[in-house]
Amino acid sequence: MKITLVRHGQTEDNYHNIVQGRSNNELNDTGIRQCQKLREQLKDIDFDYCYMSPILRTVQTAFILVGDRVETCPDNRLIERDMGELSGKSRDFYDVEKYWDYDLNYSQDGVESIQDIFNRCLDFLNYVIKKHPEEHILVVSHGAPIRALYHLLHHSNLHHNLLNVVIGNCYCETIDVKEEKYEL
């Protein structure tokens, strides 16, 4: 089994360094071009299914990438991290180190805890592995779920730096899945 992880293309809030959280923002022109470029890079890959967050920017990304050739399945477990009171504010107000510390599990200001994100991503991952054991799955989501899935699939030590990989707009990585079930 293979899983290809993709983060959505750029939005205006990404460009202006604004925390989006679960806001339903569209891709901007740059984001559309990023997705079109990635579509070209992925055109020869035969994906069996595409799972995506139901938020607009990921739906747009998925449809640009594979919408005309692969069945797309929205899944709420792939929704972006609830950023609570930080949504709509400058990223300057967001202490990324604190909110991404797995052991601290910080959830002030209504921000979804990191352990909750990992738990829902783990649930999604094990569901997909069981349902599609021999297939190639495209997963289109947001920065937080893609980072969590990355660390789960790579068996990272969750008690160390979870920010050691850059998950920019239209980040894409294909990972061979060798486990029958993943655990925290």
C-alpha cells in the first residue's frame, strides 16, 4: 500500500500569514497554479481513491489534482486543527513550539490539542489501511493533519521535535505503508 500526502495550495490567509484553522477559504491564484503544477507531476500515478478534508481549500486542491479521474471521499478526520480564538489572527500570536509539544498537549484559547489531532489521524490511517490494503491512496488535507500523518507513517518519536519537517502549501510525499496497524 502507498499513501501520498498533500497539503492544500495557498490561500490569501496563507499569503498574509493569518491563522486559518477551520475557516472555509478558497485557493488564491498562486494556490491554483501550485495545484496545477502538482497535478502535472502526479499525472502518471494511478491513485485508487482520494480522501480529503471537507473544507473548501482542500476540496479545490483534490479536484484540481485528481477530481476527474479518481473517486474523492470527504472525511472529517482530515479537517484542519480547530484554532479557536487564534483563527483569523496573525501567526505572530501563535506559539507554534508550545502548541506542537506532544507532551505539553497545550490547548489554551480553544485550540484543539495536539494529541487529539494525532488520535483522529491515527483512526483515519488505520481505517484506510484496513479498507484499502493493496491500493494507492491520495490524502489531501491541511498542515496539522498532514504533519501528524507524516509522523505516524514515519514512526517518529512524538516526544521530540514535531516541527522538523516543512509542510508548505502543496507539500507532497508518497510513503510506502508496511504496517497492518499503527499505534501511538
